[in-house]
Amino acid sequence: MERAEQRATSDAVPLVAGPTIDAPLAAETGDVAHLGIWSRGAIRAVDLTIAILTLIVLSPFLLVIALAIRLTSPGPALLRQTRVGLHRTPFVMLKFRTMHWDNDDSAHRAFVRAELAGGEPQASEEPRLHKLGADPRVTPLGAHLRRLSVDELPQLINVVLGQMSLVGPRPALPWEVPLYEPWHYVRFEAKPGITGLWQVSGRSHLSMRDALALDADYVAHRSLGLDLTIIVRTVPKVLSRRGAY
């Protein structure tokens, strides 16, 4: 993506153990310790089936989007961005580029730091979740892709590779992790997801703290049934475009 996105790929993921929390860290318990092997296998089977079929069916559409991005703004169509996943392991997340290729992300970082350091979130119709309203870095085509959540579709490849799940916590940026409070670290007991409780509970209208709380709640109650419910609820949320920026 832009310099903001380029810079994210070079940020180092903290290698030291996270703060002590009531729930054991993923490094000690594996992928969501309360799930049995059959539940984890079923979730993985659903992930693979939906991701592979969707990639096959939408492949012509994805190629058209990639071409449109290349024709409407300089830079690659596909963004490769370092994120923090299961066990706080870094991986390269894929998404369609929606911003100008060379830009400054200092305002974005300041916004996130203020969100995490702030007090109680206040109700607002402006986008909250780590995004700035009317962000000048976003291209005209990118704005449309974001409203439809189409920019996230390449992450289906991450799902096939086993780095992400269809449902899970929001993929964390490396520089965000040191800003988390101790109880936030439970989110790394599950693979990050393309969608999640944060997606079906307000999307960008949520504060960062709200989203992190929903991530922790999801990890504590994760099940195949919950994942399927969230997937079903994601469809009307995406089509309504409410909270998408």
C-alpha cells in the first residue's frame, strides 16, 4: 500500500513474552485451548472449503479488480503487509491496495495510539476503528472497494495457507501490539480472521478498545457454531455498507 503499508512490513514483532494475563498465552496452549481436536478440524475444514470455492468462483472478478487498481493509480494491485497472527507469529497478509502507494502514515499511527490510550469511547457516527474519516491517502477506486469490503478478498489466500481463519480477531499490526493492555493478549490464542465479532457489531464505528474487547470475547467463546453464525451475519453487514470505510 502506501508508505504506511510499506512501513508496516518492516516493523518488528515483539519477541519477548507478553504481559501476564488470566488466560494462558497461545504459545503455551495452542490454537484456542478450550476447543477439542475435532472442533478445530471442523473449523479448518469449513475455512478451506469456503475459501477455495470462493477463490475459484470469484477469480475472474478478482483479476478485473487487480487490473482496475493498476490502471487507476501507480503501484502494485496487491498489497503485502506484515501482521501478527497466532502465537504472535508474523505473517504476510494480502489485500488489494486501496491507498496511494507512497504516503505518510504518521496521522494514522497517532490516531490509533490516541484510541488505545484514551478513556471511555464516545458514541460517534464517524469511523473509529483505526481508520480516519475522509482519509486523503485512499484512492477513489479504493474508497469503493473498502465500502464493499472487496479489498479483503485476497486474504482468502491467507486462509488457504493456514495463516488466517474466515472468522477470528482483527489482524494486528506489529507496532500496535506493544500498545495493548495485558488482557488483550488473549486474542493471539486464535488465528486472525477476515471477519469477526467486531465486523458484525459495528465495523469501523467501533472504538479500538471495543474491537479488542470483542476479540477477547470471541476467543473465550469460540466454536464452529459461533463461526458459522458470524459468517452468516457478515453477508448483510457487508451488503448494507454500514460502518465500512
